[in-house]
Amino acid sequence: MAVRVSCLNSMLWHSRNDYCRQPSKSLRRHFLLSSSSSIAAAAFPSGRAMATSATLESDQPKFSFPIVIDSHLHVWASPQEAEQKYPYFPGQEPTLPGDVDFLLQCMNKGGVDGALIVQPINHKFDHSYVTSVLKKYPSKFVGCCLANPTEDEKGVKDFEDLILKDGYRAVRFNPYLWPSGQQMTNNIGKAIFSKAGELGVPVGFMCMKGLNLHLLEIEELCTEFPKTTVILDHLAFCKPPTNDEDSKLFSALLKLSRFPQVNLNTVYIYGVMSLLMQ
């Protein structure tokens, strides 16, 4: 199983901008060290590149190396933008600024060159704000859309449009957005997961309430659709194995390495960060 903070970016950036190549298969079994929120790559005269979390190569780079790519962040409309054009989903109004202008200021101060934007819960399935950002800054951002698990065919159609028309390069499965009593292995879940494999789009799972609640679903999807690349966000929300219960769950996580398409995303590892902040 590959552990990459940039597992989404390293694959997706190449699709849009043609200056980052997917990590070689020889890297899949390496545990790669990285920061929790960004990657840095340094290019050498030979044309080879070394990175903290993935290998990046470029024949005609559009950036001066080293480059820094934030591999997982969210943006949402400002209150004024929300009132005029991009409304928040009821009950999900943000308490902090997160519009693209604020993001660009932070990136400039932090020396960050680009980012992967994940559709935020603040706008739920309305992707219009993030889409506008991607279209305005096509060389700076790539997008990860949010799967809409409605029980009709709308969710699949919306997903295809977001990928093929709006240029999103990944999709997030949030199991807590599925209808009550439904799982990610229902008809709509399998349809989107299968289509993602056909389109070469990675699926990121956000198991915020615990991997143990969704392990069987993930295993079933990986078994039935081996061509679909999988990313387990935030180290699948597993805690450090400091007791028997956590050790069993962490062991179950590692056993997912039997599926060649499974990757781990180490952006903000919740179990570790909570311990550090105690």
C-alpha cells in the first residue's frame, strides 16, 4: 500500500497540466515521508525529480522547482458571494473565511504554488463555486468533487458532468451522505465507483466515524472493481495502535494493502494530531 500525502495531486496534476507524472509502480510499497499538508519537489539537471512524498518529473516544467503543492484543502464562497450567487447549504454556513482570494493570499505568504481543492460540505452537492475557481485558475488548482448518492440516476449523471465537462480529477465518497440505512455498496455507490474506474478517476473515502464502520464496504468495492484507484483520506481516521482495539483496526487497515489500487492519504492524521494537541 502506498502512503502519499499527494496521492491525489501526483496523479491528477498530470492529467490537466502535463507537467507532473504519476509515481512509478516501484514506489507503491514504499512508505514516503512528507508534511501533513504539502509536498515539495526538487528537480535536478538530469531531469529526474525527488520529492518528500512522490516523484515528480517534467520535460517542460511550468513552474520553477522546487514546487510546493497543497494536496488537500477546501474553499467556499465569501458571505457576499453566498448571498449573491453561491449560497451555502442550510446549516453548513462557515464560521471562518475560506474564499479563493483569501486562499491565494495564504498561498502567496506560505510559498505554495498550487493545490487540490476538495468540494466542501458548506456547499454540499452544489459545485458551482469550486468550479468557478477551477476555471479561473486552471494552472493553479485541480478539483475533487463530492459524490451525490441520490437513489435516482442523477448522481451518476452529475458525476460524469463534473469529470468530463468541468474537469474534476477525483471524487470523494462521504458515507454519511448516503440515504439512511444505505451503504456505499448500494446501486448508486457501485455505479459511481465503477464509472470512476472507467474514467481513470481516483475515489477518496472519508471514514470520519471510523474505518471499522466501512471496512466491508471498501473491501467489496475494491474486489468488484479492481480498476478503480482508491485513496483512504486522513489515514482512514485510524489512531496510533496504542491499545488492543486500535491495534486491531490498524492491522485491518494494513491488510487493505492486498488490493493494489489502495493508497493512503496522510493529510492531517486526526488520531495523531489529537494526541499531539493534548
